[in-house]
Amino acid sequence: RSSLHKNPFMKVFVASGFFDLATPHFATYYTLNHMGLKQEAVKTNFVTKEYEAGHMMYIHQGCHAQLAEDVFAFIRSTKARRQ
């Protein structure tokens, strides 16, 4: 929250696995919705993606490919906004 208030242009990508007992994807939504962000527009700086695999979705072949595609799309979208 502090970082977003200091830099409202910061973007955040969160990847969650549906079958993740260590960091459940619903905890991500709970945390994002309870951050107490003062600026409503800053909430659009978050991109969340869910994957069929668990905690280490990057070792599941199908999820790894989708994760890579989503991360690259996120990076391209942040680059496009700066120019």
C-alpha cells in the first residue's frame, strides 16, 4: 500500500494456482480488497491470473506456457503505458 501511494504508476502482477494450499488464490483477492487504498484508480494497477496447477505453476507444462504468455503481455502493457 505504501509503495502504491508513493508511486501510483507502479503495476503489480499476481500469479496464483487454483490448487495451492500454501498461498490460496482467494487470499490474493482478500488482500487486494483489504489494502485500504486511498486512490480508487490505483486498484486498476493490479493484474491477477489464475492457473490450474498449484503453488509451482511454472513446472506444469501447460501452465508454464500460459504463465510466460501472461507475464510477457503484462510487461508489454506496462511498457506501452509509459511511452
